[in-house]
Amino acid sequence: MKFTKMQGCGNDYVYVNTFKEKVEDPAAVSVRVSDRHFGIGSDGLILVGPSKVADVKMNMYNADGSEAQMCGNGVRCVAKFALDNGLAKGDTVNVETLAGIKSIKVLKEEGNTRFFTVDMGEPELDPEKIPVLLGKEKAIKEKVKVDGKEYEITCVSMGNPHAVTFMKGVDELKIEEIGPKFENNAMFPERTNTEFVELIDGETVKMRVWERGSGETLACGTGACAVAVACVLCGYTNNKVKVKLLGGDLEIFYDKDNTNHVFMTGPATTVFEGEID
């Protein structure tokens, strides 16, 4: 199987061109290729294939084999992959995902890296649709207890569920202990991604993320978008938010007063290409 290893802010996936390659069991393949000791090493597997409604279709699998509806860093890399492989042309790439069609615009190119702005669409704030079981119309600045400790969370879906948790001292957080407690908490019937966020100023935040099915990753694009939405809804920042992740920075603009869409700007880089049996 021919593949391309790509990363966006350190959020790395194995990309396969299913115009040419046939992947019989992508869930099992994702588990195998994601292993950093016995496989290629990645946060998961992304298949890039034909679409009847867009330039290409994206199917994304986490490191544990579970399928996800959307991946912000991944969809930027899909746009670069499509352009590099002649699957799309011009300055805009439309990608079909399980969370709808995403439009990605090329901003600039520096060597092996392209920078894109993605229209991530509208955030979902209805707890039943996120889903989160709190029995309320919205989950904004809600106090909840996880593993016996109280946290303030704001829940948003950007195609997959996010619990944005504001706190201090994210650098010292033992995320490998608390992350699974959030992910598998009964209030999240489909599990959840959890962003632990520290406010730096009115336009900058620092974030660490525990992704369902993958654990801690260096970056999460949909998570950064959810963080920006939560920051605006809670009155912590303005509509433009720089989200500092372990793997780099993402610029998020939540156009709350006009389109209500979230726009994410960040890099997409090819690491290497290869073949695996």
C-alpha cells in the first residue's frame, strides 16, 4: 500500500489515495499504521477518494480504529494532498466529509508547506446534538464533576464533540490521567474530545487536547475551533483567537455576528511518502 505521511501543527496522519489503492478494512489498517514502534506512526489513517459532490472525499480513522466525522488539521492536509496529486486544481479545494462539505482556500506556499483557510461551518451548541447529557438548552460555563473534581466546561460540536475546559496551569496537567476520565464519562454518550485551555490574553490561549480514540495529540483543528467558539461565548476573548498548541499555532476566526461560521487558518506539510506491506 502506497501512502503519504502528512502533518498539520504536529497532528500527523497516514494518507492513502483510494483513487488508486483499495483498503479492505480501514479500521484495522489504521490501528496498524498508527503504531509508532511497529507501524508508520501517526494519530490515525485518512483515506482520500472520489466524491460526487466535491473534489475529493475524506474518511478519517483514529489510532484505535474508530471512525471520526471530521478532522481540522487533517482536512487541510487533504487539500494539499489533492493539489499535489492532481486531484484538484486552483486556489480552492472542496472536501466531502462526514460532517459536510468543507471549502479550503490556499493562502501561500513555503517549500513543502502550504497554508490554508478552512470554512469549518457553524458550531453546534445543542447538547442533544453534540451530544452531552446535561438536561439543559446549552452547555456554556457549566460546572461538572469529573473523577471527584469540579471543572468548568463549554460543550461544542464542530463535526465531533468537544468539552472545552478552562483552567490554569495546563503545562503541569497530568492529561494522561484526567483525559480518559473525560473521554469516557457517562455524560458523553459518544465519548468526547477534551481541550484543557489556559487564557493568556484577550486574543491568545494555550491548549492541550485529549482526543477520543487517540489520546493526547500535538494539535486538534476542530478542537481549536471549539476553543475559539467557547472563548467568545464565555466572553473571554474577541472573535479572532490565536490557539497555541504543542505542535504550533492555529488562527481561528468565529464570525458570530455575520455568517456564524468558524474559519481556521494553519499549515499542511508532507513528511514523506512510502509503501507498507
